[in-house]
Amino acid sequence: MGFPLTLGTLLVLLVALIVSAFRIFREYERGVVFQLGRFWKVKGPGLVIIIPVIQQVVRVDLRTVVLDVPPQDVITRDNVSVKVNAVIYFRVLDAQKAIIQVEDFHMATSQLAQTTLRAVLGKHELDQLLAERERLNADIQQVLDAQTDAWGIKVANVEIKHVDLNESMIRAIAKQAEAERERRAKVIHAEGELQASEKLAQAAEVLGRQPGAMQLRYMQTLGVIAGDKSSTIVFPLPLELLKGVVEPK
């Protein structure tokens, strides 16, 4: 009675062993196969046969991973404290390196992204951090990509999401912007005064060469003032203006 039960158990174990030898990998997956503990080859996609007990396989996803870097405290080159977070886009190019060269490539890439973010941004001033994000994104991406290449990881893109400032720094930046606007307004006003003075000097030079033009300008001014009937105006008439009109006898 016990023999059929034992034979049935063996058959079940054999079937389970055969089924476990078949693995299916999707198009975006690869299997890193180890044979007796040593790397053998990378297999997939499709149907892959693994020898039970003798071979082990580690499944690796080759799709792009979106990694959210948590906010990092950064001290800029001009000693301003800010909080910066970013998004990293990376994927596995070499499944063998990603499994053998680093214990957990997801965690390793995340930690490296945090330290690189602080190191790169700390070399720049606050104005650059706010105005030159595209260049800083490219700098961070190049540094990360160079360091993760040994792990078979390709960092495709880096995007700085937010740069958070404290309230006192926001007020200081607002005051600085207001002062800059006032400075520009004063410069524009001074340039206008300079141009006006140059034109007045040219006009005075022309009027000085032509006494008749000076008389006409004087009479025009009298006409403008006479148009205002609200008050009586005593306008002195310089004798020099009469030289061109009345000739001495």
C-alpha cells in the first residue's frame, strides 16, 4: 500500500522539478544565469531552460526607471542653504554588470544621485541654481553616468524639480529684485536727461548763431504764456532782442 504513495510522490516531485526548469522572460527582461555559483551567461527574452539545483537565475528589468531623489540640503557657493529635489531616469544596459558589480543597483544609484546632487549644486551660486537649471541638469547627468557605467547602468536624464528657499531668503531676493528695478529706472532716467541736455546744447548753439531765430523763439514763448488768461504776467523784454528789429539811427 505504501509503494504506490511513494511512487506518486516521486512523480509529483519530478513533474514539479521539470516545470521549474522552464522560465519565460518578457521582451524587456533578461536572466543572469549562475552555474554552481559562477556566472554562466545572460539569457532571454523568451523561453529559457534552467537546470534545477545546478543553475540559478536572477531576473533583470531593462526598462527605464524613474527615480525620485528626496529633498537634499545644499549649501551653495555663496553660503545659501536650500532644499533641492530631482528626478533621475536610468536603465540597465548590461545585466551581468548590474547583478555582479553591485549588490543592489537601485539603492546604489539612488544614494549616488543624492550625493552627486549635493556635490554638483554646492559648486554653484544661488543665482545660477535658479537661472541655469538646464546646464546643471546636464552636469549632474554626466557625473552620474560616468560613475554608474561600471555597474552597467545608463543615466539618461536628470531633472531638478524644486528649489525651496526659507522665508528670509525669499524676502531678500524680492528686495534685491526691487533694488535692481530701481537702479535700471534711474539709469534710464539719467540717460534721458543726458540726451535732453545734449539736444538743448545743440539748440542753444543754433540760436546763438542766428539772432532772428532767438527772437522768434522769444515771441513764441510770449504767445504760449498769453494763452493763459488766469493771471497777469509781466515778461521782461531784453534789449538785445531788439537789435535785429530796430536799428539805431
